[in-house]
Amino acid sequence: MSDALLKVAGMSKVYTQGLLKKRQTFRLEADFEIEESRIVGVMGPNGSGKTTLFELITGSNQPTGGQVFCKGQNIHKVKYRLRDRMAIHYHQSYQVRHFSKVLPSFMLEKPNSQYPYIHLFDEPQFSTQDGYIGFMLDFFKKLRREGRLVFLCVHPQEPFHIEIMRSMCEEFLFVNAGKVSRASDYDGLLAVDGVRDYLGKLADI
Amino acid sequence: MTESPPLFVAEHLHKRFGDQVVLEDINLSFNAGSISGIMGPNGAGKSTCFNVLTGMYRPDGGSVFFDGEDVTGLAPERIVEKGISRSFQIMNLFDEFTALENIMVATNRVRHGLHRPFWDLRADSEISHKAAEVLAMVGLTGLENSLASDMSYGQRRALEIAVSLATEPRIVFLDEPTQGLGADGRANLADLIGTLQEKFTLVIIEHDMQFLFRLANRISVIHWGQIIAEGTPDELKANEWVRTSELGKMTTC
């Protein structure tokens, strides 16, 4: 049996404050597995941990506990610069965070791929003014056809954002206060605790 | 009938700046005698792609072939010798030189280090004759002796293109040629580029979709440092979102 495209196994990330008396300020937990190529919609309020989740999957941010396996290989054991040959995070330049490197490169492995096969799009700019949005959506479908895993994180603000997510995504992750819930379709997503509050009026479009 | 192979081919181009991937697996090919367009939103990687194609940057992976020859990583002056030329978004004209002189200093014979003083160059009838021919190609005949600083913005844009033609290229890359031009200027430039197609293979980088839809035989759309779409203008215009966008409304008028 071949390995799942992505397996997030008992992963947690804890941020603390204070040197002697450590106080937990944020905790993200995730445990899920995606076997095959698909387009996964990701939603959640600001500050809920969406970008942190993406950073942990692409290996730029080190988890406090658990592992992330991409096609069976633990991405956090791969040479830093080559992790984007497995999973690549597309974000706005202001979102880019840099993390200290934990181990020297010679102690780390080569990636199991030459080209990225997990693509995480973090709030791509969807504007209806120009036509680029159409090319972007076609590109997500092309990646999916090529057997890759696509994450599409959108913070819905307009009805057409919901329409795009409903028509493009084959399943959803909802990230809220550090917890990751999974739904197999849009109706399932609406049933997840907190989603209706988050979407407000947009929920029933 | 067998199709001739493309004149210019880029395969699996990869480029990074530090930890950031700026070009990811770019594949492009340009046929001889065609006009190709490269378009994309700001920050999509258009200029980096252009700089790699024209030898200003060396790619971290992948290859560039011109007329079947691997030209990856050659120095810019060697690239020019092969017959690849480019214009710049920021104009590189000598303001205190005349239009003709601007062309003359860009011709191959001068570039190849004839260390002669400039007055001698002006007396070289072969070079000035050639330069006048190039000026004629861009419709600037009659302005040979005008100082570049005295020319209008549109004329300076045309002169900038003429400078890139002075090296007798076979393929010419134009970097955002409509930059700073109004509607009339764009229309004139489109006409000019149409006439150049008879003599050169052209690649135009533009964020003005309209301009490319009108001129290009084939367009590649770059975003996230990758080719996210490509096709003829008609194929791209058939996209549902392009049709319903402001752009689509304009192009159907």
C-alpha cells in the first residue's frame, strides 16, 4: 500500500510566554490524513492558527509534538531548503515568517521528490476586476489532475468566495481556536460547531 | 507537413531568492516569427522570469535553448551575440545623444570594442546607415538628429525598442513596453510591434491584458512564479471569469 499524500499525526504547537513561569498563550492541535489528490478548503477566523498549520505542514515551523508525513517521509527531517520540493506555501509577502533552524543540514535527509506535490494557497487575492481569478481556479484543478494535494485557504468576505469554495473544494478543514475540524462537504462544514457564527450571513448563500 | 521546432525553449526553470521560490518549473517555448505574451499580476514573477530568459539572472535549475543551442547561464553579452535582445522597463537612453547616436552605440561593431573616439564613429557611414535603417523600422525617420531628451515619451519608447533591434537580434524581448503610455500611445505601439513581427520573433511581458489579447499569437499567464494558464487569446478569453470581468466586457466591445 502506498503512503498517504499527507499525514498529520498527533501534531501540536504550543506557544508560551514567560521564562520561569511559562504561561501557554496559544495551542494548535491537528490529527488527520489525506490519502489522495484533492482540493481541500480551509477556513477559520483570524488568529485561529490557519497560517501556523500551513507552516507546520511545509516544515518552516517546528511542531512541539507529533509529526507530519508527506508521502511517508517526515518533512521535519528533510533539509530545510529542500522541504519546498514536497510542500510549498504560497502567501503574501507580509505573511512570511522566518524560523530558526534546529539541526545542521548534514544531519537531515533529502526529499522524496523533485517538485512540490502539496500546494498550500494562503488567502490568494481573488478579485473580479481582472480575469486572473479564472486562471487561478483552473490552475488549482490542473494541480489536482496531476495528482497533487491542494489546500485553499480563503477568508470569505463576499458571496462569490463561498461559491468558489463550494464548487472547488472536495472537503473542508475548519480551524478555530487551535482546533482543526474536518468536513467531507459544505453541508458538513456548516454543521461544525462555530462555522455558522464565523460565516454569518454568508453561510446560507 | 512537419512543424519546425520552436526558436526558443525554456525547460523546468527554477529560481530562488534565499528561502523563497520565485520561479517554479517554468516551461515556455516561442515559435519563430510569432508574438508571444507573458502576463501576470504584480509580484507574480514576470520580471524574474524575463531576467532568467534573457540571461540577466542564472537559473538555479532548468535550461534555456535558443535555436537548439543551450544558452543557460551565458553572460548577457554572449546572449546578445547569439541573437537575443531585450528592452528595459526603465528606459536606458543617452539623453544628450541624438536618436541616431543612441542606435549607433548599440550596434554590434561598436559594442565589440572598436576603441575609437566618438567623432570617428559618426563619420563611419556604414554604421550610421545601419542605424538609420533601424530608426526607420520603428518609424522615427526624420528624427535622426533630434536629441533623445527632446523627443516625446512615445518616441522615446520607440527609440528604446530601436536600441534593442540595433544588435541584429533574431528574438526580441520587450519588458512592459506600454508602461507610461496613454491610449493613443498604446495604439501606435501596437501598430509598430505588428510591423516588427515580419522581421523578428517577439516576446512581450505586459500586465495590460488588452494589449496582449490584441497582439499576441500565444499568451502564458504567470502567477506564484509558475505558468498557471496558457493559450491563444481566444482560448484565454473563453474562460468564464475573464468573460465576466471588466476585461471581458472591454474586449467584447
